[in-house]
Amino acid sequence: MESWAQISSLEITSEESLSELWALLSNPSRVAAARNLQGDEAQTFIDFLDKVLGQPRLDDKLRHRSLLLLSKICKAHTIVPSSYVLQEELLHVGRLCRHGGFAEVSNGEYMGCPVAIKYLKTNEEDANRTFKRLCREIIGWKHLSHPNILPLLGVSVSMDPYCFRILTRWMINGNITEYARSNPEVNRLQLLLEVASGVAYLHELGIVHGDLKGANILVDDDGIARLADFGLMTILIENSTFPLSATAVSSVGTVCWMSPELLIGEGSTPTRQSDCYALGMVVYEVLTGLRPFYHLGTYAVVIAVQKGERPKRPPNARSLGFSDVLWGLTVRCWSKSSTARPTAQALLDCLQDASHIWVPPPEYPIPAVGAGLQITYDNEWNTVTGTRARSLFVLVVGMLCVLVFPFARANRTPVI
């Protein structure tokens, strides 16, 4: 074949086109030429690779190389395959359901089906860098296939205003903590098994979720847990030119699930090990019905984690579903040393044994309210916060961000 444009014109079901594609993908100079395609040729080739990846019996090596090249081209040109792009005339936006520092979520309908529309917000200075990363991550998400991963339906990019919209199915049961609270008889260990299965699948593919917490685990119409939002918030934070304000950190709501190395800046990006720390917190959150460190404000959580404090074992742990083995493994997830934490697969194996003997507990723990501490439940993030700590948190964390963020950003290893 003389060019990538020619191979793009072939039928993807033909052995000739797939063989030629493999030969060209094995040639570094031709791969470099593909990454330099421009305009309509780039879009045509991107659409061709997307169709190739849609073939059910595609060779694993060809699938991997095609996906890698597709991600790189999409990132380079800030475009996605045509099949991903929303048909705006078929989208009907409903009411705003949630909002935070980096994103808003509305419900709506697309082609007659109920959907969730997530608006990822950025500014002019950060837009190009952020959208490039998002395009790459979206390619990976679209081609994931697992019963515990929320499927991606489509996307759209707007440069005026600067906004990236992501469309997924609307989950009427809400997130996993809302669902468990509304359905006390549900097998929470089975839900956690499904969460661990989704995380283990991502890790096997080399993908890090980066924002594991109950609010980002949704439950579908059949009561199956599905992971959502992996990697997206991390990209928005990493590509922001401004230090994270106290308000932004609070609205992101990840502090209580963040590993020690992320809290103090030893690791600039999430890892499989930080995912496993968060997964342990999700186990605690789902089985107890409480946010980790429910009795502390956000700033106090940061201090407590750095001092080595972790959630305490509930007095009725066994009746909640915590066997000695599961509690021990959960505590290991919270190890200060990332290398001492178990894998998601290890937690999955433990939950597979435990889920078969689930018995609904007679009651769930009620948080003790200390003097001067007002307990409030936030439906968006399912957190329990102390109003007294907020002003101190805003002051101290804001100062730390201004002082530490420029240094951390300057020394961070760039993402290729």
C-alpha cells in the first residue's frame, strides 16, 4: 500500500486490509507518518482505526497497537472518532443535578434514552492541554468492555465556552452508598465484589481509576455496581495552571479516600497502589454506611492520615460483613507504604468467598456527634462534615497550595 489513506479505504473485514495494517503498524517510520496526518486524512484514518477496534475477533497484538496509535493521533489533533461525537439535535438536556469545582452533571435524553451529561469545565489557558489528555483517555474508556464499567455513549468538545461533555447512561439507582442506604437488605459484599472486579480489570489493562469513592460508583437498573469517572478528575487537576483552592479540593471530595503519598505530594499522579488504598476506604464506606473519617472535617483528615490514623474497626464489624480476614485485608489497603498494600485482585478473591455468606445486619453504626460539631449529609458526595473545621481548612490548605504547588508542578515527571 502506498499510504495510510489507501488502507483506510479498504473493508476492515478483509484479510488484506488487516494484514496490511499490521505490517504498517510494525514499521516505526510509517507509524510516525500516520501521527502526522492532517485534516480530513487524519479524521478518515481515525475512523478507520475505530472500526478496526470494533471487530470482535481482532488479534490482541493488532488491537493493542491500533488502540495505542488511535490514542496518540486523537491526542495530537484533539479530535475523536466520528462515531463518538454526539448528534446535538437528538440530545435533550434536563435539569442540573450536581455541580462542583470542575464538573457539572445534568440528566436528559439522547435518542429517546435517559442519559447523564457531565460537563468538564476548564479555561482558555488550560483548554488545549486538558482536551488533548481527555481525548486520549476517552479512547481508552470507549473500548473498555466489562460488566462493572459504565459504558461511554458519546462526547462533544466546545471551545466557546471551553467545555468537554461526556454522555453515559442515566443510573436511576444513584451511587453505591445511596443505593445501599435505600436498600438495607442488599448484599453489600456482592456490590463490593463487583467494584473490586472492575478495578482489577482496569489494573490488568494498566489503567488507574484515580478517583475511587462511593460517589463515583453507580448502580444500574439490575442492581449491578459500575465504575464511573476514572481518570477524568485527575486530568482536570493535573492540567490546571492554578493551585487547587480549598473550595476546589472540598468540592472534588476525594481527600478522605486519598492515600498518604498523594496527600503530601510524594506522588504527583494516582497509581494502582493509591487506587487500592481508596478501594479499602470504599469497603469501609459501603459496609458501615459512613464516610471514612466521618467525625473529622477535611483539614483534620489530612492531619490524621499523616499521623497514621485510619478508620477504627466498628464494634459490630462482624454483623456488618467484616470477617477477620476481610478487615485485615482492608487495613492492609491503608498501609502507609504503597508496596505493602494488597492488589485489587487479592481483595476480589477475598470478597468472592465472603459474599456467599452475607446476612443483612440488624443495624448500622450511628456517628457520635461531639460538642460543637454539626453533622450534615451531602447528597452529592455522601460525606459527613464538621462546619467548625471549614474556615481553618480554607485558610491552611489554601496557603499550603500556594506554597507547595509551584514546586511540585515544576518537579513533576511529564506524562507522555
